[in-house]
Amino acid sequence: MPSETDENLTIASSSGGESPERMFERILSNATASSGIGAFVEVSKDAAGKFAFTLMPAGESLDQIYKQASRIADEKGMNDRDVLERLGEVESKWPSHPGVVENAINEKIEASEAIRAVEICEAALAEWSAMIVSARVTKASQLSATNAGGHLFTQLLANYEFALERADRLEDALAVAQLSRALDPSDPENVLSSIVSLSIRIGRPMAAIRQLEPLAESLAPYVLYGRALAYFALGQQENAQFAIQIALRHWPDVAQALTREWKGGTPMPKPGEAVSELQVHFGYYEVFGPAWKSIAGAVEWLREAAKSVARLGARRERYTGLTRSGETAGVPETEEAVKKDQTELIRKAQVIGEDEFVRFLEVRPRVYVYDLTERGNTLEEEHTALYRKDMKIAARIAAIEEMLKTWPGHANAAIALARFHAGKEHFTDAIDLLEPVIFDLQKFWPDDLVGAGTIPAEWPGNKPLLSAYAYMVIDLAESGDATSAKAYAKDYLTFNPKDNMGVRQKAIEYAIADSEYPDALRLINEAPDPISAYNLFGRALLGYVLKATDAETALKTAIESRPLVWREFVTDKHRMPHHYNPGWVRYFSPEEAYNYYEMWSGLWLRKHGALLWLKKEGRKYIV
């Protein structure tokens, strides 16, 4: 029966180019007559019958000295005396140690001597190969590199792959990377990212797609951007567009790095300094840039895709398509019982995520709630206190803005400020305030919440997030970004199907407006308040546009339940009720009739003949 290594080698060789086995034979063919590293590492059969690398005591000691030097270098820099002493000891005794080799080739590559870097790697590999040959290993499938000694060998191979890539020997670099992954499928050096990139650069994007197939759930940057680039190289525009939207949603910084114009100089961090955003961007550019530049038009396509997301609202593209989660378990009926039950559940809840302001808990299987920490409660109390103070509006706004700087996920503060801007019809400003809050509070969401969990509104801690979503839908709708509004409404109803904030009403309105009648009917059927005006009259409107046999029945039911709504539609003058509050309307009231007319009359008018049918046919159902 073939081993996992045999299968990996077969898969790798089928992707074109030189096979890993052939590359392994080439490496062994350069073995020196004798090796000076026998005192540090040896090759022998392990318990599974595979040949493996084993570090000798002297090798373990030198490897530890090198790791100590690396830790000190991270703190004090490479020129520190302790670092130089330790590195010098390892280099003098074991010059083919992969850490020593890595330092040497980095110096050569920075000096634009990539060919010399390759030669250094090959000289080190020749010593390791002598030991492999002496153990009578002839095929890569006979060798395992999953232990500590093997890891050093895969490190050396990773150095070799890097040097070959910088010397523009891409076919050889790909074969070395595939060999390294075959020897240790756990991929400690993350050479799979190099395999994907190199496969695309040498004109084999389908091979890159095959390598990424087992990683369907991975959100690693090289996976998401590699998949998008491979599809683009294959000319599969629909797949490419879908893939790039996912990549942009999760890693927008990568797109910024790939599409910016880099000037001379390398923004590398100094020892002991925090890595800046610019340095992170440059790192992305160094890793992904060559592959993207190798495909004609790819960078320009990425730039346009990134602009499109920004133009339409990246908010819409940051969702993964949630699916309906179902209803939550029943809760006690009395308010006192509810509070007692919720307190006990929070006490026993599993903490999914926590920062200094808020905790995200699982109180029942796949039922999640937010719970303010002591610091979060303090900030919320400070926010509430602002409205009890006699202060100018500008000062209050400034204070709220400072709170949002302290905690970007402070939903109540953001909502208050967003309502101020929305009142002035500055809807883009309101959206820009709410969006960071929503994404900040999403950071704890577990994977199984998507499509399966609920964030029910009956828990007080959830109301700020759900309110932010609801206002986001309203502000997006008012700003004219219907696509984003629909996406938010869909996701909101997924994790809060018992919506009590009017989001379902807006979702039904949009579905009918866009002629998505099956979705509209589903939303109506799933509504927890089937006797609301928007459900009753929405069903009647759907019956009319679909020419359904029960359209008359639906209209009769709606008008007999809400005669005031019908009268509001047929009257010549529409006067706002004295106590009208669009955020809170009572069933069967004049306020409800006026609210429905204000929100839905335009939709009835856009569906040709529907408004006339409502007025004419509805008359016979008025008592």
C-alpha cells in the first residue's frame, strides 16, 4: 500500500515540471565524498520503517545555541555581542546548519548575488546528502522529515527554494518546494504558499487550484488571493470575481500592498520596534507581488475590484452568506423569571471571546449573547451620563467620538451619533459610524454561528448590536445602497429571526421591489408576527403581481384586518397623526396606517396596476 509520502510525490509530479523524486535524485547526486556533520545529525530507520533524521547531542546543543541567538537578536539586533558570539560558535562548528545558511543567503540576496546564494545552499545540501547516501536512501519516499532533525532539513530545503526563486530558477524552486512538502506534509515552513505562487508564475494555474482544493475552509491570505489569481489566469472570470471578493473581505490590506506604487527602499522594521502597517504591507508585497505581476492585467484587475468594493460599500462584501438558523428555545413568560433564567445561563455560559469591554458567550447550544465587562459597563454609564448633562451639542458629539476611539464596538454611542447625522440626511456619515461597530462586535463570532447560531433580541446585551444592524439597514436604504441594505437585512434575520426592529419589513419591501417574489413570500411566511400590516398587505401585493388565485382572498384578509390602511391609501390628503413615531407604532392604529402608506405606497405604485386594484377591489371589503 502506498504511503502518504508516495501519494504526495505522485500528486506533485502530476502537476507538470520536474518531479520531487527527480529533484531529490539531483540533490543526492551532488553529495560530497564525506560529510562533516555526522557528529551533529544522522540518518537511520525509525520505528515505522522509514529513514529519519536524528539530532545527536552535539547537534541538539548547537541548535539550541542558534535558537538562543535568534531570540536575543529579536530583542537587541544582529550586531549584539552575545548574538555574534553564539552565531560564530554554530557557524564554526556546523556551517551547514540551516540557520547559518539562511543568514548567509540573505546577505547575498540583499547584495543582488542570488546565484551565489544558490551555491551556498547547494554546498550545505551536499553535506546533508552525503549522510543520506551513506544510509542507502535512494528515494524521497523512503525518507521522513517530521521530527526535529527532519525539520532542520526542510528548513534547508526552504532556504534552497527561496534562493532558486530569487535566481529566477522557478521550475527548480517549485520542485524543491514540492519535495519539502512531501517529506513533511505538516509543512512547518509553509512552502505550500510558494508552491501555489510558483505554479501560477510558470504558467500552471490549474495545478495551483488543485493544490488549494483541500483548503476550501482556509482563510489564509495565500489561499484566498492565490485562488483568485489562478482563476483569473485561467480566464474563469466568474470564479475569479467571486474568489477576489472573498479575499478582499478578509484581507483588504493584501490588495492595498499589491496595488500601491512602491518607491525605493525597503521599509523593514528595526530590532525591538513594533512592525508598522507599512512594513506589513511590504511583507505582503514581497510574498505575493511576483505572482500577481507575472499574469498580464492581474494587478489592474485587482485594483478595479478593490475600487468596486469601496464604491459599492465593502460592508456588503464582508459577509459569507449566512443561512437561516431556526428558532431558539422557549423562555420563561414572566419578566422576573426571564431575568433569573438569563442570569443563571450567563453564569454557566461558555466564553467564546472576551476583551476589556465585552464578552461573547454561548448560553445554550448555538445561542449567543454579548455581556458587558466591568470596563464596558463603566463606559456605557459614562455615555448615558452625557445625556443628563447640560452641555452644547458639539461638546456632546466630541465626547461620544472620544468614547468610540476608546472602544470602536461601543454600539450605543455609535448609534446616537449616527442618528444625529441621519437626521441631517448625512447617511454616508451614519453608515461609516455603524460599520466599524458591527465588525468590531463580530470579531468573536465562532464559525458554527454562521448558518447555525442565533443572537436573540430578548437578551439585553444583544440589543446594541442588533440595533446597529437595524439602523444600518435604514441608513443604507436612505443612501440609495439597496444592495448593501439587502445583505445586512438578510444576515440580521438569519441570526435574529424573531426580528422586532422592522428589518423584515424592509427585506420584504426590497424583495418585492426587485421582483424576487419567492424570497418575499418566504420572508412573509417565516415572520413571527403574521398579522402585521406589512405581512398582510405584502401577501396581497404578491398575489396581485403573481396573478395568484388567492390574491382576492389575501386582499380581503388584509383590508378586514386593517381598514384604516385601505382608507389611508384612497384618501386625497395624508395627515401625520399627532402622536406619530415611526419607530414605534401600535397595531390597528391611525399611526400604523400612516406609517404603512409612507413606507409602501411607492412600491404599490411601481407595480403596474396594483394600486388601482387595491383601491377598486378593496372597497367591497370595507364594512
